[in-house]
Amino acid sequence: MNYYEKTLIDIKELIEKGNKEEAIRIIEEELKAPYLPKDFNDEILKIYNENKVSKSFSLSDDDLAIYLKDSKEKQLIAVSVLNKKNLRDYLDLCNEYLCSDGFINAKVLLVDSLIRQEINEEIKMENNGIEYNFIPKYILLVEESDGFIEGSKMLNEHFLKEPSKASLAIDLLYKELMLSLPINISEEECPILVNNIIGYIEKAFDN
């Protein structure tokens, strides 16, 4: 069981015991992290919405625009709402947000959704002063990219006898590739990234 699996179990147990405030506090702390695996992020956002805001929770288009200019947590909530909509109807808002100085974790989650919805129009995004122009339909999902497939293979081979490290390493690989969107990392670029991840994990476990 890795850290994220244990944290999710702890959150659900708190909810079951009626201690929603503590569960929400933990979720809000997790959402401040520079990276969360997509499945974990989606699950805790679902729990957050169900137990804090869902009963009276709805975002108008105006509310969405306001949330996207607010805290990291509210940006993530707004993106989670947007991701359930037909993004073709919100391309102006998507472009405006992606060109802002918004929370990069939320921005790449939105890019991921644009890719999944196969948006066939040019989108603009700014990150660290670099402007990207791309058509989501022609960008590979992280899990389908050569970089992720080859990188996962290399990490599984390296940590063959240590599945918990392999799982963590692949989570970190996914994070790095998500943060590279809308650029897909190629198979040829993998070795340096994989070696950095291996070094990071080995150092972390040595301490």
C-alpha cells in the first residue's frame, strides 16, 4: 500500500466516522501539493465536493471564471467542474485560464481533459514565460505516450523486486509528463528523466 492509497483510506474512514471536518482539512492540505496522481486527485476532489460543497454546490459560468482566478483549491474545483462539461462550449474560458498565471497542476488537468475530448481547435497556453499553441486532438494522453510507456517499462525493470518503489516511481513519471503538457516527452528523452526519478527515490529511501 503506497502513501496515496493509505491517505485515501484514512479520509474515507474519517467520513464514515462522521469526522468530515478533519477529512476536509486533510484533503485541502493534499490539494496544496505540487503533484498528485490523477486517480487520487480525482477521488479526493469527488469526496471534497460531496462532503463540503456538493449539497449547495453549483458553479455558473461567472462563478467558474471567478474560481479560476482564486486560490489553488478553487482553481482545482473549477477545473474539475469544467472537465465534466463539453469543453467546446468553453474554449474562450479555457484559453483565458491557460494563458493566465494560474496553478500549473490545475492547468495541465484542463489540458488533459481537452485532449480526452479531442478538441480540434487551436488552444493557447503559457507556462514559465513560454507560449504553446496546440490542437489537443493531436496530443497523446500521458498514459498513451511513448515517454510514459517506455519510462514505465524501464522503472519496472529497475525496481523489479521492489514493487512499492516501482509504483511510486511511475507516479512520479506520470507527474513529470503531465507537467510537460502539451508537450509529449519522447522515448529518446526518457533515460535522463528515468535516471533522475531513480536517483530521487533511492536517495529518499536511504534517508
